[in-house]
Amino acid sequence: MSHQQQLTAYVHALISELVKNGVAHAVISPGSRSTPISLLLAEEEDIQLHVHVDERSAAFFALGIAKASKKPTVLVCTSGTAAANYFPAIVEAKISRIPLVVLTADRPHELRDVGAPQAIDQLDLYGKHVKWFMEMATPDSSPGMIRYAKTVGARAIAMAKQHPSGPVHVNIPLREPLIPDLDNLEYYRLEEQKKTSIQIQTGEFILSDSYFQDLVSTLNKKEDRKGIIICGEINNEEFFAKVIKLAGQTGFPIIADPLSQLRSKSADKEIIIDTYDTFLRNEKVKSLLKPDVIIRFGSMPVSKPLTIFLRENEQAKQIVVDGGSGYRDPNQLTTEMVYCEEGYFCEKLTSVISHCSLNHYLNKWIEINELTKKELMQTAEIQEISEAKLFHSLGELIPNDAVLFVGNSMPIRDLDTFFHKQNKEVTIVANRGANGIDGTISTALGVGVIKQPLFLIVGDLTFFHDLNGLILSQLYQLPITVLLINNNGGGIFSFLPQVELPRHFELLFGTPLDIDFKHAVEMYKGEYELIKSWQDLQMLFQKSNFTAGLRVWELQTNRERNLLEHRQMTNRIQKVLDQLV
Amino acid sequence: MSHQQQLTAYVHALISELVKNGVAHAVISPGSRSTPISLLLAEEEDIQLHVHVDERSAAFFALGIAKASKKPTVLVCTSGTAAANYFPAIVEAKISRIPLVVLTADRPHELRDVGAPQAIDQLDLYGKHVKWFMEMATPDSSPGMIRYAKTVGARAIAMAKQHPSGPVHVNIPLREPLIPDLDNLEYYRLEEQKKTSIQIQTGEFILSDSYFQDLVSTLNKKEDRKGIIICGEINNEEFFAKVIKLAGQTGFPIIADPLSQLRSKSADKEIIIDTYDTFLRNEKVKSLLKPDVIIRFGSMPVSKPLTIFLRENEQAKQIVVDGGSGYRDPNQLTTEMVYCEEGYFCEKLTSVISHCSLNHYLNKWIEINELTKKELMQTAEIQEISEAKLFHSLGELIPNDAVLFVGNSMPIRDLDTFFHKQNKEVTIVANRGANGIDGTISTALGVGVIKQPLFLIVGDLTFFHDLNGLILSQLYQLPITVLLINNNGGGIFSFLPQVELPRHFELLFGTPLDIDFKHAVEMYKGEYELIKSWQDLQMLFQKSNFTAGLRVWELQTNRERNLLEHRQMTNRIQKVLDQLV
């Protein structure tokens, strides 16, 4: 077989196996060395292709697609710094457990570390930030090597999906000439059809029945079980109904982080607690709500007051359930780390634990939650453009079935405080693995490939950091509505001790950009609106159908006034909560 | 001592030592964990601070400063994906041998791998792409630990500078509270003054006199020494005069890559050959110019015809001289790899080799170079906007003492072909370590911090990739004039075999962005001009003084017409060269 035939058979085998194992999207950045991979992917009918020149943004876009589809997404780039640009998204994917299959083309061995153009050391390029790395052999179409290429494809998918899901990296050295044999593709397809695909089946962590019996006997020791359930981000849809059943059976309130998705379609579910970020700042309340047992699922919640509450309740039995066998407990308060599939854990515990008869403790949580929410409702009275009110209004403004991507730094915290249980179905998404402000627009647009209508709420620094991501909306006619909170700089630092050091504050932390983002939106042929009143914003929401294009609605706020507004509200509510008995 | 005092003394000791060892610039990205590093750097009078929210761009900016100043530049970021964004520039710095000192703030040990916010595994984050990694101890002000902090500072600088220069990474775990004791800074300064700084002296590779005697006896074997000298990029100003002397003594022409800087102030130096990228495509010429000896300095040249010429002359003794002890020879044609300081090598060889009396071979190179240049001059006759003519005109247009940053992909190749020896002093800079299209604007602006007037010539994809970098011009009033060649996509692929596959060409390789860059320039408050004629361009060069602000002058070209123009010119000149005897 010729070089071209060997190249084609080998790369085709790898790609076919990826497709057979369920890959539906590939995000490609243009390059020469990666030519056979890109061209053969383009020939696959079952793969939707996205091409993006900025690899940093491309990788976050793939992350978004994988996040929303819950399936491994393929990334392809050429050799050199192209691959290094993937790094931030890969780091995020590893921590937030999102499956990515990164295929990097590489120079063959004889062109490495000899000053060849676009040749960098790509072996273990992402270090410990991928779950699995494979340096492939150079193309070879002997039956054993075709089987090897297929096995690499199947293993890449299996490793990316296996709990905890995450990114894997396959490095593929390719020699010139790089053009595959597209004219005879039918032949390679037929050859491939003769072969079986490789299936890799991975089980889940399941604990024994006796474990659950023991757990129940511990929990039943006290008559009035003072227990709470905490749900962070968890990428498992079947889990929701199961945890609500568990809560009902045990009488444990569910502290629902915005990323738990439990604030969606749950306005009437009293057991779901959603204003704890406000009321757990109050000492009186915290003493009233001291728990004996805490069962926590998913990633660490956003709320700092909640984290402090956990730290202050070292006396409680703190159980962390993690089907992905990580160790998500920054305070090391866990008394029992449970590696068990979360849905199974809920079902099993529900089936063996007795129904809670005394609900004093639960009722206290519900009462305080309702009281706090009533107070927070006053946010609606704010007349001027305000960050707090924006987050408070979102539930009303955003259409049913929407997906809302939330920027890090202040937006996710404000969302936690001001966005409560809805009867609408609203999926909340954020990059909370490493909490970076990078790649936010691109990740959101990736989510938008799978789910629409898409809304993104971000601050100006986060928006700026990933401005290049907006081109994906233009190139792929991906609808997105951006609520841009422009306080001209890093709003979060006004809430940190740094603000007391005026000497270098604006230079190092405030960092105003002084940008008129209207120009950026025009560059990508989007619609731009500067929101001057709440009526403006309501009108825009009413008249838009969100089915096409890029919309950026900018709300200009002021960092100092925002700090003051937050402080005044917190102080007011604290006074109300102080009255509790 | 309190936590705050220990923190301050420790971080201050590290930073003071960096300053004492010659650091003059620091590029900081805002963040909370890095607060003590940033604030204490801001208090250093001898450090110029640059703050930039996009860490990818910030790192390339630091790379540019270090490239132009030839001194280690400090980078500071907070923990998390911020640090991962530095990766592309670090990879480039490693290969192109640019000294960077990367200081990443990190969570302390107890917050690692436990789901804490913004905590990623930063140990060996950049793998083999930094020369040296040090995970520091947490702050401690005991005398031994202060000495340790100072030693880390001194070693970081020494390692970054030592040949081959490159990036180093110091990871600094910091516990809250993070605010340093700025009120008593005078105390820490006085303490620091009592201590001596640590000096690390590194020598150069120098070969013995007997080596040079042996080399000369090999070179003298033939009567008519047919030798050539090739100079790629080399970051050593004293080298230029020495290599020209060596050429004069040996009678070897110098093949001068554009990044060798030997095309500057050398229009009258016949021995410098600058049109080889054109004439080495000709078989006849190549047979006339077969060398016996090749002595090569610096990085691999840009020209592909030159690389092929080297490969076709395996009979020649190919000597590669590298003071940085790398292995820059993708074709593995080296018969002698010489690890010796390049200037010393030239001086020593010049002093021991006899003066060349027969110059037939040299004269042939000069004759062909002149003939080719005469033919290339016809580029000046092109009336329409043309990429070839733009590069041909640069020497005339650009003011004396300018620095010209050249984008990768097509611009650096066109510059090689069409930009010849000047009497002006024009410094040519590019990112030729990994030849990426990323970070180009930022690196150029970093160079512009040190040297002005600054010109950048780039294609539209490269310009787009690093658009965020433009804000540095706005924030720091850094003057830059961008010559933007907009052929709406990846022009280089039209020159590669991919162009023969029309089915996916535009999707995977052409990748048109369809962007009106005028908006981007307006966003950064720059001046934008669409160049419609050569008169326009000349007028703009005449009336500008290049002392302030951002200017983007766009030339819209056509990928297909450009390919045709290049091919026609090559064919015409090949016919002329075929006539040679």
C-alpha cells in the first residue's frame, strides 16, 4: 500500500471508531499537519463539524457542546502552539468532569527537537490535566495497526466518559504528504464495515446493602433527625427526582445551589431552600439551624456563607457522596466520603430509612427561607439600573425552557443570592471547575449548539477576555442573547479586603478597560442595545423571539454603588433575621 | 511575627532579589490570590508595571518585552486557569530562547485537590516547556527562609538567562489573609538592604585553540574553498560585526535570513545574499552553487528553498554553531555540531584561517543575487493592491530605526522573498520558535515598549487571533502601526496541496471570517484606513509621525490572485535564471 493509502486507512479507522462510539461533534482549528484528520472528519455524515481559528476559544466551545450534550466532543488542531491554546479549557474540563477527546497532529519523530517549524514537544503536553494520554504510532495499514487505531479510538471515548468524565489527549504523528485518498473513500468504508467496533463497558460505584443498613442505624440514633441535603452541580438528570424523594422521606431540606438545577420547575417545592446565601450570614439563624447530619452531592456550592456554615458545624456527621470518587471538600470536614453513584445512593437510602415524622427542624428552614425571600423581593423596587435587580428579575424575564449561562466572579454569586426557584424550566450553566473568567462566551455558545434559547450573563472583563468567541455566533448562526453588566472593571475586588488599599487599587484590581462594546457587537454583525431603564429591558425581552443572531444588551453599573447596594440590603435583612426566635 | 509580617517579608525578599538581578518589567494579570506579589511589585520603583486582564495576551506581551530588551520579564497571575492561559507564550519562549520569569500564585497545600475554588494542579504546570520549576514553601520570615526566597529569585533569573535562555516557573502558595503590610514597607526595605544579594555567574561554551587549528586544516584541503555562511535569527548584537569579518576573511557569502538582522544597514555589502529564497528554486543555479562547506548560525532560516538546498548538498561539510547547545537541524545534515559562543567562533576562526584569494565561487553567488534582485524589482510595477508589492515596498516606506514585527504563515515568507538589504536600520522581529499565529499583536506591542516606531505586518487570521492584544496600545498609549493584509482567510493554504481538494477547502482551510476590522479598531480608539492605492499608502507613511496611538491600515487582497501573482513571478524569474551559464 502507498503512503497515502496507509495514511487514509489508519486515520479513517481511528475516526470511524470515534463515531461508532457516539461522537457527534468535532471542533476543528485550521492547520496543515492535521489535514488528514480534518478531511476525514469532514467526510463523516454523523459528525457535525465546527471550524474556528482561535484554538483557545475552540476548546471552550467544544467544552460547552460536551457539557450540554453529555457526550465526548472531539477537538482537532495542528502541531505547535495551537495545541497549547487548548490548555485552559482542558484544565477546566478535567476539574468540571467534562468529556473531551483532543486529537493533536504532530510532526513525526525525526522532526522533533531539531528546530523544525511548528514542532513543539507534545508528549504529555497537558500533564496531569488530562485523564489519559496516548502517543500514537505513525500511520500503518497492517491489520494489527488498524486494530490498534480502532482500539485507541474506543479507549479514548471510554476514558473520557468513565466517571469522573474528563479530557483525554491523543497525539498523532503524521508524515508528509498529508492528503488522504478521498477518491477511494468508499473502499475504506467497506473495509471498516467488515470489522466489528470495540465496545468498552464501564460500571458505576455501588455500595452494598449492609452499608446502607449501617448508615440508617447511625442516622436513626436521634429522635429528631436534624439533617440537611446539599446539592451542588451534578451532571446527572435522573438524580433530581431521586434526591427529592430522599428529602421527602428523611424530612431533610435540600440546599439547592443554582447549578444543581433544582431551582428549576420547583417554585412550589417548599423543601428546596434557595435563599441560604443570604440567611446563613446571620449568627442567630445559624444557631437555630445547626444540623446533626449533612449529606452533600455534586460539586462545592457557590455560596461562601454556606461554606462557612459547614465549617462551623464540625460536630455534624458530614457525608459527601461522589460517584466520580474525587475529594470535593476544601474544608476537609467530611466524616464519611462515599464513592457511590448518587442516584443509587438516594434510591437505596430512601428505601431503607423510616419516614420522618417530626418536621420541626425542616419547618424552621422553610420558614426562614420564606421570610428571607420576602425581604429579598424588595430588590424589585430598585429603580435605577442595578446588578442585584437584574438577577432578581431574570426569572420573570427569561422564557421557559431557556438555558442561562452565567459568568464567574460576581454574576454567579449574584445569581446565587437573587435568582430563586422558578416554575419555568431554566437550565443554569457555568464553568465552575476552576472558576476562570476565560472562555465564557465560547463555552456558552457551545451549550447553545445543543440547547436554545441561550442567554449569557457576564461582566465586562469576562466578556472582553473571550471576545473572539463571538465569531462563532456569526459563523454558525448560533443565537445568543448576552446580558452584559458593564461596571468598567473587576467588580468582585470591591468586595475583597484589597479595596482598603486605595494606592494601587484601580491599577491592579479595578482595571477599567474603557471600552465601548458596541463596536465589538457591530464587528460580529450583532444587535446592540444600551439598557437605560427596566422598561427598556422588559420591552426587549417581550419583542425578541431569540431564534437568530447575536444580541448584546448592555447594562452600565457602578462598582461603588453596587457594593453599597449589596451592603445595605444585607444589613437590612440581617436586622429582620435578628428578630427571629 | 504576624502572618501579615511574615507574608510581607518573604514575598518582598523574593521580589527585591528579582529587581537586584535586573528585572525591569512586570506584566500582571488581576487576581486575588496574587495580591501580595502584585502589590509589592507595584511598590518597586525600578519595575515598570503593565496590567492586562487576558493572560494569554499578557504572556505574549511579556515575551515581546523580553525579546526586545534581552532581559528576563516577570509575569504574575492568580491561581487557576489564569496560569494555563500563559502556556502558548511559554512554549514559544522556550523554543525561541526568550527569558521569562513566571510567578503564579497558588492555593496552599490544604486547598489542593479538594474542590476549592480556582484551585488547579499547578505543580509542573508547564511540563518540559519551562527550563526550571520551583514550588516555593509557604511564607515564613525566619532568616533561613528569607535567604531561601532570595535564592529562588536569583536562581530564577540566572536560569532564565543562561544559554539557551528561556522561561522559568515559580509557584507560590499563599494563605489568606493576602494583604501585605504596606504601611511598614520602609522596615522591610531596610532589612533587605542589610542583606547582600545573590550573584550567579554563568560562563559561555568556548572551544579550545586546537579545535580551530583542526577545523582550518580541514577547510584548507581544497584550493578553491566553496563555502557559505548561513545566518538565522540570533539574539546577539556583537555577533554581526564578527560574522561579517569571518565572511570577508574566508570569502564565504552570508545567506542572511530576514531575522538575522543582516539585511539592515547593509545595502552596499555585496557579500550578504538576500534573494536566495527565489534563486534557490532553480535547478541550474543550485548546480552552479554547490558548496563544500556550510557554516550555519542561529535558528533555522525561514526559506524552504534554502532548506531543500541544504538537503540536496549532503556531500558538503555542514557545521552548525550553537552557543545554546540545542539541535536546530530538521534534516539532520549536520556533520559537525559545535557548541561554542557564536561570536567567539567567528573571531577565532577569522584569526586562524588564511585570507581567501580565489573568489570565483563567491562572485557567482553575488552575480546571481544581483540578477535575481533586478528581476524582483519588477514587483514595483504592480499597480493593484498586492501582497508581493507591499513587502517589496516596505524598505522604502518604513522610517529609519524602525522595528518591524512580522506575522507568521505568509507574511514572514513574503518578507523573506521581497524585503531586501537596506541602508536603513530596520529591526525585524517575529515569533519563530513554534511559528504560531497566536499572540502576534501582543508580542509586537511588548517589543514596542522597548523600541519605537513599531510596525506590524500581519494577515487577517493572525490579527483576529490576538485582537485582545490591541487594548495594550490603548491602555499604555503604545504607538503601533499595523499593516493588515486581509485576504479573508488562510492565504498560505492556497500554496499547499490542500488547494487541490475543493470539496472542503473553504470550510477547513480557507476559513473566511467576513469581518469588518474597522469596528475592532474603533473599539480601541485607533485610526483605521482602508488602503485603496499605493499613493494612499505612501501618503499615510509621509504624513504620520508614528509617535502615538494605534493605526491600522488595511490592504484587501485576494487569495487566488495572490497565488497567481506569486506563480507568475517565480516562473518569469526561473526562465531568466535558466539562461545562466
